[in-house]
Amino acid sequence: MSASTPFRRALAALALVSATAALSGCAFLSQFTGGGEAERDTEGQVIEGNDSTDVFTIQVGDCLNDAEATEQVETVPTTPCDEPHDSEVYASVIMSEDDYPGEDAILERADAECLTGFESFVGASYDESPYDFSYYFPTEGSWAQGDREILCVIYDPAGPVTGSLEGSSS
């Protein structure tokens, strides 16, 4: 790999974090209106997407069309994973602190935990994979309402994918 690849990935991850800064059940401003739940089958998989799925209902395994999400969101479009999508939730991290640890501490934890889960999910190390990751995380406001979840999402910097990326590099 060239030296520019990690730099490109870092910029892409930073851009996605900035663009989607807070899915995981965070009470945020939104470019979307309303909010509901995607229709799921008995196994919990999305079978009918929703253009404004409430972020508190997003689960590991959900596929999202969140490329247009901006900073703080309350809702995000979901879709079945067998349809083209921007990202897929591959891990959930629940923080246990009582007091809000600050955004820097949350981002540090998200970076470490999402990187750790990346290889086992995709089947290749982050450096060897063409994919990237980002995450949604609680804000101080959503923390005060009980939100402690970081959701790790995997995406292809080249654009939308169809199907799950689980095991795609093994």
C-alpha cells in the first residue's frame, strides 16, 4: 500500500464521522423529517426500508443510506442489505460511564473498538481491506438521556454496495 492510502482513509473516515456524527440514538438536528422504524422479519433483518428510521432503533446488521447525513441526526434511511446501500452497522459498543466522558474520550473509544471489530467482520485487516469504517456516537445531550451506544459502520469509499460486507475479504 502506498503512504497516501492510510491518509486517504483517515480523511474519508474523518469526513464520514463529521458528516454522520451521531447516529447511535443521539438526539440531534436532522435533514430528515419524522422518524419511525424499518420493517423487520422475525430474525430482525430489515425487509422494508424507511427513509427516516429513528436512530434509536438502528441495530447491528442494518444497512443504511447515510452518505447524505449531516453532523447531528435523529433519523437515517435504512434499506434491506440486498439493495444498494452506503454503509452497514457491524458492531455496537456500550459505554459504561455514568458521567459524560467528553467527545474526545468517546471518539478514542470508538476508533479503538471499531478497528478491533473491523477485521473479524470483514475478514481482513483494516490496512489490507478496500473498505473503511466510521461510527455514530452519543453527544452530551443524548448521553443525558441515557444514550451510551457507539455504532460502528463499514462502507466502501468507492460508493454504494449491494449485500453484506461481512466476510467479504476472507
